[in-house]
Amino acid sequence: MSRKRMFVIVILAAIITIIATALTGCESCSREIKTVQSDLTGGLERVITVYDNTGNVLKSYEGKTDIEDGEYSGKVLFDLNGKRIVIYNAIVIAEEK
């Protein structure tokens, strides 16, 4: 068997394994699929609500967004309707519609 043919067989086996794992209810796989879908399509339809530290709603956003969080910087970044929105040091809840 040639190397090229063996390579194709290995790649196909890997793809089949990934698809089979995703279809068996693997939640982490489902989350990864949703993340890739969001990256490829420019985001997901979401409602984003920003709260202050006492629980009062500061602002709410709605639309197709792809969210980036600064894990250690306390920053949430997203684009909505052509405008970049950056939120620092607030409680942000993003719910998919």
C-alpha cells in the first residue's frame, strides 16, 4: 500500500471517529462544534446583559455576536452592528437565542 493511500485512510478514520464521537452525545464535543460554527458564521444570535456588582442591569445588547473574553483581564469584547463593544470589570451574561 502506498504512503499516500495510507495517509488518506488514516485521515478518513480520524474524521469518522470525530463525527461518531460528536453524534454520541459528547457534550464537550457539542460545545466545540458550536464554537466552530460561531467562528465560521460571524457569531451566534445572542442576548448580552451587563450587570454592575450589585446586580443592577446596566445595558442589554441583542444580535449576532462572536464574544471574546480576556480571561484574566476582566474584559469582554464583541462586535455588534459594525461597532466594537468592550466591557471591563462587569458581570456579563450572554444567552444564545
